[in-house]
Amino acid sequence: MARLYDAIEPEVVSMDMLQNAVESLRADGDNQVVPKEDKLDYSAVNSLRLDFRSILRMENLWLFSNLTKLQMDNNIIERIEGLDTLQKLTWLDLSFNNITNIEGLDTLTELTDLSLYNNRITNIENMDTLKKLNVFSIGNNQVDDENSIRYLRRFDNLRTVCLRGNPFASKPDYYTFTIAHLPQIHFLDYKLIDEAPREEALKKYEIQIQQLITTEDQDREKDKKSDDKKKQHQLHKEAFVENMDQNQLFTAMFKDDSEGQKLLLVPGADELVAQIEEKFVAIVHTMFEFGLKEKETRDKEIDDFWICVNEAKDENTRRAAVIVDEFKEYRTQLFAKEDLEQQGVSSAVAAEYDDALTNLRNKLMALEIALVDQLEETIQTFERNLGEMVSNFTESMRANFGLLRELQAFFNESIINLCVAAVERYMKGELDDEFPDETRDLFADKDTILNACQTSDEIHRSKLDQREDEMFSRISNWLTTMVDNIHEDEEYNRNRKRIIEISRLIDYLRADIEDM
């Protein structure tokens, strides 16, 4: 299985190697990328063979963004890497290499056929994202673990598995264990699985499989809860109110406040904190609910905007198609009068046709200008509406942050009063048994207490300032980025592309008559 480097000169996937591979495919007609006289367009290649080339490292494959089939068997590859951008890949052959671990496949979510035959792999793992996997060949490796077989149960679309040549496949119960634990597969080691042996295998492992199903159901429920939590957090983040649905902000204020933690040990502080927390959390929850509601309003505005834009573009395309169809009809009638085979196109007809082309171009450009004006007005209205929504959001949130600061000021004043009263009682010897050692040092004198309270207050206000600044900065950047992207895509890029299309159409029609 191993290949010795002293007998083979290791290679990397160089640009020359890629160019030669594509050229050979193009010469065979397998990949009609571009005409031979033109520059290679790697992004247009959908199939690539790099087998029997002594490749050690997988590099430079990011160029092939539309690749669906990659063949790299019979090399000396040790690690699966460099495939992150090949997200359209459906067929991958890495057989007869020196691979030891399954890795680097996370982004290949469209993969249906994977061959890792004849490598050095010991565990089947790290393939969770390959939900569409249909054929999996991992024969002639070092798999010797039941858990690797059980791992394949998660692939609902898996129908063909090859495991022969692994240590596990030499065990007496290999066949029955595998067909019982992988009920979704139809072929094992490229042989059709009969129903009778499968039924017997299921009976033999019935208890184990039932326990396995229970565990899998529990794991799926746990994963679902985790996914739901992540989606919910993402929703809150997009509404700019993440970690504001409970008491996270209040807790964060005290997290790094070591002096404040000591102050909370004075008599009466527990009741004060509970009172402040209740009011604080109520205000934050109001902000949270308002943020989610505002997001819904913004989302509806965005959806309505794109509906309006797409309707305008579709109507413009329809009207342009009518104009072009009318021109084609006129063109057919115009040339029908000419004896093209014998005399070609007369100068009078050519002049008339040239005037018609100019008229066609003017009509199409007029349509485009009208669309530009329409989209510009639509975008300006959308930008104004969305800006007002963001302004309303920030004003409301700023007012609520003001309430939180007032509450913090009240808390600070109250804790100072409690501490001053506690100092006086402490000086009289009334609190010796009630004071923890970590708090006793603060009560040396009144100034020490006041300094500790001031430090604690500054920390709390700093946390509020940071959260407010972060919220307003993010929603402002979101608005700016969205509007800039819309201007770039729907005004500049779309308009430039449309003008190029019109120019190419006119050039094509003009070249057509010149050929005549």
C-alpha cells in the first residue's frame, strides 16, 4: 500500500501540471472549456484527472470553482487538503494513496461518490456534512473498529459501501454485523444484499440496534436543540439584541467588578441587588422585544424592495424582448427582397439596415435609461425608509440605555448609603460577626468605601457604554453595507452589464450583414 519516496520523486499540484491536465482533457473533447487559441478558463472545467502523477500535496485546486469530478488516485498523497472551494464536487477519487485520516471534506456537501480505497485509514470519521453521500469505498485500509461501521448509519442516502480488505472485514461476523447496522445500504463490497440474510442479521443484533436507535434519537434531539439555539442566537444577533433576552447584561456588569462583589456583602445589599435586577431585566427585555419587532419591520421592507426591483427588471426585459423580436421580423422581411446568394445585400438595403440597427440600439438604451431612473428612485425611497427605521431603532434604544444608567445611578447611591451605614455600625463594633474577611479591609475608613463604590460604578457604566456603542455601530455598518451593495449591484454593475449586452447584440447583428 505504501509508496517509497526513494523510488518516486514527490510532486505538488503545480500550475503547469494543472494546465497540462486541462489541455489533455480539452484535446480529448472531455472538457470543452474554451477554443484552443483562447486562454484557459479553469472555472469552466467540470472534470479533472490528476492520477498517476506522484502527487504528494494537493494544491492550487481553488481555481476550479465549478469542478464536479476530481480523480487523484494512484499518487502518494498523505493528507486530504485544499478542497475547501470545490463546493460543487459530486465525485472524488483518492484511492491508492497514503492517506491516514479522513479530513478536509467539510465543504463538499454535494459529494455523492467518494473513494478512499487502498490507503492507510484506521477510522471512518469527519464526514458529517456529506449528507448526499451515495457510494463510499474504503476497502483495503486499516479499519478495525465497530464504531466506524456504526458511524455510517448517519448517511441516509448511502446505498453502496466497500469495506473489504480491512481488518474488520476479516472477522467472522463482519457481514451480518454490517448489513444489520447499515439498513440503508443495498450493496456491500459491490454485491447486492439479499433480504433473507438481512432479516437474520437484524434478529441477531436486535437488542444492540434498539439500544443504538435510542441513543441516536437522544443525540438527534440534543443536536436539534443545539441547532435551534444557534439559529435563535443568530436571529437575535441580526436584530442587534443578542444576549439581551434574560439577565446576561446585568450579570456582565458585575463579572469583572471585584470591588463591587465585596460591596455586595454588606447588610441589605442582597435585597437591593434583587430589586435593581428585576427593574433592570424588565427594561432590557423591553429592548429585546422591540429589537425583534423592528427586525421584522426591516425584513418586510427589504422583501418589498426586492419584489419591486425584480418586477421592474422583469418588465424591462419583457419590453426589450418585444423590441428585439420586432426587429428580427423586420430583418427577415428586409432580406427576403434581396438575392443574397447571387448579389449579396445592396448598398441601399445595407444603409436602411444600419439605420434600423441604430434605431434598435436607441430603443434598447432608452429602455435601460428608464429602468436606471426607476431603480434609482426605488433605491432612494428604500434607503430613506430603511434609514428612518434605523434612526427610530437607535433613538428608542438610546432612551432605554438612559433608563439603565439612571437605574445604575440609583443603585450606586443606594449601595453607598448602605456602606456608609455599615461603616458607622462597624466602627461601633456592631458588625464584627457579620463581616466576611474580604470585605473587612474596605471598611478601614469612609474614603476607602467611597473609592470602591466609584470604581464599581465606573465599571458598570463602562459595560453599558460598550453594549450601546456596539449595538449602534453594528446597525449603522449594516445599513451602510447593504445600501452600498445595492448601489453597486443594482445600479453600477447591472447597468454596465446591460450596456455591454446591448452593444454586443448590435455588433453581432451588424457583423451578420457584413458577412452577407
